[in-house]
Amino acid sequence: MTTGNDMQRKQKLLATALSVGVLSAFAAPLAAQEKTEFRLAWSIYVGWMPWGYLEDSGIMDKWADKYGIDVEIVQFNDYVESINQYTAGAFDGVSATNMDTLSIPSGGGVDTTALIVGDYSNGNDAVIAKGAESLADLKGKPVNLVELSVSHYLLARGLDTVGLEEADLASVINTSDADMIAAYATPDVEAVVTWNPLVSEILGTSSDAVTLFDSSKIPGEILDLMVVNTEVLEANPNFGKAVAGAWYEVMGLMAAGDEAALTAMAEASGTDLAGYKAQMAATEMFFDPAAAVAQASSDALPTTMTGVAEFLFDKGILGEGAPSADFVGIAYPDGTVTGDVGNVKFRFDTTYMQMAADGAL
């Protein structure tokens, strides 16, 4: 079922690719210049709460001062809008998943680098149904989710494990995350795909809710990143150093169980310390920069990204007019590329994470 709101949301995502080519054409010459003021955008999610803490605690300012620059970190309530603003050149970086980076800025022609590989979802995203026993039970039933999001991808990956496709469902109903809990409480909604803290709330308040599949079954596929404009980073290496230095200082606090830092992040995300720790338990955070380097350098990553590209192409959101799933080139730390080597717009670069691991920041 497609509603007017569904179509608007699709058009919003697809229109980004149309507009970005024009916007980035004007922004690119400026983006390549050396500068001292930078802006990062982020939105609420368990693995991205450190970005808000970096800003509020003064840790970002401390590291920026060390390198003679200024870095402002701005929170968005609308995740997709934060990516659109980055794509349009209003920000130098944004917190985003690997899938959304590929589909929106990279697919729209903005050369983007994963500066920080922060974590991967390890159970935070889930397929939940009422009284079902397996994913096979979803055949012929409607499923509610945020269309064209990582929830959609998770569902596709899950269905594949039981030999089903989206066409085997009654329908996929586009439902905003803000409406998901209320929707699940209605008798007409039989299954949903969503993320924490919504997953925890649904499972905690619905006696018949059963988790049929979650992101722990596809480890390393839903990556949470801080991505930045490649040209800005290349022209301003101190930007990369300051951001990486600040990030891993906070990672050290979290790894040590610093309750003040964790409580601040919990409250900012709308929960308490126990609730935040529960979400953290379903998140594979790379507190150690060496672990982040290993993830970005993993032999499995090119395979994952190829699968993500195929999913996006199948859904028609891998860049405007993309002729195939290989439309966007994705570069990896060892120099290899998947997709079009002549159109590399997404890069996994371990330079600054490695500097943090080496204590060289």
C-alpha cells in the first residue's frame, strides 16, 4: 500500500540525487580550499550519541583548538534531512549508515569518505511479529517499516534466509519511526521492522511480540559512520585529526564505563543509564581505533557493500539514472574498488583511525 505521505518520502529521497549534482557543482571549488571552520551534523541513535557529548562536554573544542580550527557539531531531529544538508554542502560531515551514504551523497555525486567507523548494529535493528514463529510466517502478511531505510534492507536480508522475497508479502507499508509503536499496538499491524529504542519498547510492552530476525544475524552489514566530504578532508588534514582525536577520547571514556559520560548520552537520547546500556549491548562499538581499522579493512566489507549497492539499485535509489548496481565506485583501504572505478564517490579510509591507534594525534 502506498499513501500520499509514502510517495512524498520517496520523492524526497529521489529528489536529492537530482538536486545534488547542481548544488555540489557550486560547492566543490570552495570545498577543496583550506579553511579553519567546519560543521558536522548528527542525529539521535545509540552509536551516534557521542557526537552530541563531544559538543556539549567541550572535548571537541579542546581537540579543535589543538589543531587551530573550529568544529561545530549540530544535532538534527530528522535523520534523512541531516544527510540531505550534508549532501547539499551545508555541512562538512554527517553521521550516517553505509547504506544511506551510498544512496544519497555518493549516489548523488558527492565524493564522501568514511572518516570514523563507529560501530555496527548487532541486534539494534529487528523484524518483530505478533505470535509468529519464523520469518516464513510472514508470507502473505503486511509488514510495516520505514521504506528505503536499513529496516527495508534488514527485511530483505532476512527473507532471503528463508527463500522468500518482498513479493511474497501481502505488502510493505511505509510507516515513520515516530508512528511505529502506535501502529504495532493496532490489530491491523501484524509485523514491523524497526530499530532501538523502538525495538526495546515494543518487546517490553507487547506480550505477543516475537523477534524473528535481527541485525546480529548480519554482523558488520549495518555500519554507523561519520562521513565527510573527501575534498574538504584532503585539503584540511587537521580537520580529520581533530575529529578522530576527540572521538577516540570519548570512546576511551565509554570503554572505561564513565558513568557521567554515559548518563549524559542516555539522557540526551531520552532514556536512563540502564536503558542506554541495554541499547549498547546490541551495538558493536569500536572503542579501540584498531578495531575500527580492522572493520574498515575487512575482507567481508567489499562483499557487503556490493550487496548493499544491489539492494539500492533494485529499489531505484542508487543515484539518478544509475544504469547498474556498479554505478558508484567504492574504494577500500587496500586500494581495491568495487563498482565503477571511473566514478569513485565513497571511500573507506583508515588514515585517521590508524593515527589514533598509533597514538599519533
